[in-house]
Amino acid sequence: MVPNRSSQRALLLSATLGLAHAITLPDPTAAPAKVEVRAPIVTPAAIRFDDRYSYVQRRNILDDIKSGVEGVAKSWGSVLGTDLPSFFTDGIPGWFENLPTGTDVMSSLGIGDDDLAAIPTQVLNVPPYANWTDQGWNVRLHGNVYKIPNISQSKIDDLANVFLIDTSVDKLPDDEKANARNLTRSIFVVQQGDENVTMTLEPAPMQGGDGEPGGGNAITPPGGNQTITLPYETTPEGDFDVFVPIQSNGLLNGNETENVQRLNVHTNGTNTGNATAFLVPPTGITFISDIDDILRVTKIYDPKEGLLNSFAHNFTQWMNMPDIYRNWSQTLPNNTHFHYLTTTPEQATRNYMDFIYKTYPGGSFDTRPLNFSDVKATLSIRMYLLQKIFVTFPQRKFVLVADTSNSDVMKDYPQLAHDYPNQVQCIFLRNTSSTDSSDWFPYNTEGFKGLNNRSYMFFHVPDDLAGLDIANGQCLNESIQQNVTFSRQAEILGIHGGAGSKLAGSATISFVVALVAAMLLTL
């Protein structure tokens, strides 16, 4: 009998997984840009982004892994004259690793200082959270100041085509052409360092688009109008990230209200730097959620589909997950807060924010700052951002939501439960390996060893989360079998832990992932 395509892929992948050592990912390093006390500025933006990029367009993948992307036909080097790392590194797709920034963009595209001077400055404001102390409200303002250079459409198309597999911009429908071009322009920007940023705050009538009046369970405060100049100039990468004390001016005190309050934050001097700040009381539940393959369909583990879903296709919700979030925001106490975290580089996240606010309860955001630009930073930034919010709200309970295709999530979420046992209420992980036949990569449950096995759940579809009494700590749907082996596992490959689940050999994880991707392409 001739094996079918699926069985061939499984056999090849299973064989390959025996070639490499199980690599321990680097410990998270909490040390990005200094966090300083400054005024809020938030902006749900709208630019198309693709957070999954891979160079799987040629067959000779192994040489590429050994020597970077020097042999890849469609590399950034072929367009900009620069080299980038291989497409998969330490189990994380490197689609947006080491992108050119600032003067690199200018020199690569032949843009002079005079050309740039005439272009208006823009601001990306990432929707912030604010905490209450005995000194009042402090808003964490973070984002980026930049300019979008004038790049010809033909050059933009060349740059966009690097992200596409088996297609090109000219072959896309008109709306997807626009998506790809908008995202590409948002990536190839020139960041503006040493800039002063001034924000105006005012009560926000609404934020979010989950079908509830006002969008989510946050309320419009009775006051809060004020103007703030951030205490520090932007970093050389154009970033700002600082906690800023704000005046009450009619805001409800955090120790006297059970409601999350909303403030609109506008950047003075531009119409691009607008967002919503969420003033979160000291106690209550905060949902921290990843976005790709848990709130929207991305297929990060399938390079071709992942790129199209992120770079060209309009964002699509994952099944009925918005219904689950809507129910949480409507039935849980008013002090419930939603926070969305993606390790996508900040210049590519406007579409994420736009999608969330049209589909899920309004909430604050975290993205990857530009000074976290390499593989090590990608592996460490999630834990850095998670620890920051845990420390900022030491009395709040946290519900962590993501999927098993993220290696950093599979390490960081259980580690937080070990480090902050009184703050992690529940961990919910979509098991993509058990439900999507295109996810061929194992995940590691070793970190969950020693945790209360009723404090986390690996689930298959959104309805598995329905009916849980999260406020009282019910995290496990008894009808969903768990099969957690506290080791490396992958249902589609029949890897269920034990000695056979350990990757053995001498190559790195990135080598294995790349090899697997190459084999899948040839089948």
C-alpha cells in the first residue's frame, strides 16, 4: 500500500525529530527600554500586519540554516541589500526579525534627510493600562514616533512579495493588495529619536466592538481632561514607554470604584496618535490573551497560510471565540480587565488593535518594542511584559489565554504560575496540535509539572470554555480530557511524552524546524 501524503509527512517529521537535542530556551531577560513615569497616549491604529514570515521558497533549506539567508532567492537582501537570519529560529518564525530601521531604511531606499524632513511625523500609541497608588492614577504610555518615507508602489510591491509564498501582490484581490502594501509601508518606516511627545486626555465614550453598549465592561469616567508632556524624549528607535502620574480632574479614585475607566488619549500635532487608556482598579480579574491562533485565525505553524492570513487576508476570528469573551465581559464583575499581548514588532500591530476593538472587548495592549529586535529578544519580551503587568497589579488575579504553538507561551505561562501562585487564577491553552492537521510541531508541557492540575486546561474549541466559574477559580472543564505528560508532545505525531518525546541529537531546534519545513514543501 502506498502511504498517503499525511502519513508521509508524519513519518518524515517523526524521523526528523529524532535528530536534534531538546534545547532549553533562554531564560527571559527583563531589560528593554527603561520604563519611566509619563503621560498616556493610546492609538488603535489601522495598518495591515503579518506577524508570521518565513523564507520557505526554495528547496535547499539546510544550507540556509547554516549560513543565514544568503542563498534565499527572495530575501530582504535581494531587495534592500541586507542579510537576515534563517526563517525559523529557536522554534519561532523569524518573519520580522532584524528588519531594517531608521537610517538603514533611508540608505537602502535612497532617501535623503531633506526628503524625510518634508514628511509629517506620525505616532503609534499602544493602548495603555493605568494603576492606582496612594499618589493617584499612573498611566503607562508606550508607543513609537516615526515617519513613513515616500516609496514607490513598485518598490513596495517588491518588498511585500518577500512575505508571500507561491503568489505575489499583483495576483491578490484589490482589498488584499491594499492590505499587503499598507503593512509593508508600516514596516519600512523611519523612527524618530529625541522627540518630545505631548498628549491630551479626555473621557472616552466607548472602546471595543463586542456588541455591548460602549464596547466592553469599562465605563466613561465623569472627568479626567488634561494635557501631559512626557518627561523624556523618545529613544533612538523612536520608542517611549513610561508610567506617568495624571491628575484626577474628576476621575474616580481606584480605591473607591469597582469599575475600569476609559480615557481617550490623543497625541498633539498628529491625527495618527490616538488610543484609549484603561484605568484598572487594584483588585479584580485581568485576562491576558495572545492573539494569533487563539483570537484570530493565523496558522503560524503553516508558513504559507500564516503569511497570507496575516499579511494579505482580512483578519478572521477563530470560531466563536468572541462569544466567549463577550460572555466573560458581561457576566464577570465590573472590575474585570482585558489585556492583549502580542510579540509582533510594534510597527506591524495597528491591524491587530483594529481587529481586537472590532471583535473583542476593549482593553489595553502590549507589543514588542523596536529595541527587542532579535531572536533572544523575541524569546524574552513576552515574559518581560507579563512580569511588568503582574508587578503593576500585585492584588489582581490573572487568567492567561493562548495556544500551544507558541514556545515562549508554553514556558512563560506555567513559570508565572510557579512564581506568582496567588495571582494566576487560570491558564487556558488551545491545543492546536490536536485540532489542526497543519500543526506538525510538538509543544512542551514540562513547565506544568508541580502545578495544581485543576488550575489549567488544554482545550480544543471555544465552547470548551463556556460555563466555567472563573471568578471562583473553576478552570477545568471535566469533560475535556487533558493527557498532559509534562514533556514534549504532539498528538498528530503520536508523541505523548516519555523518552520518545525527547529530541535527541546535536542540532539546534531552529535546524530541526527548518528541516521539517523544507520536507513538507517537497511533499
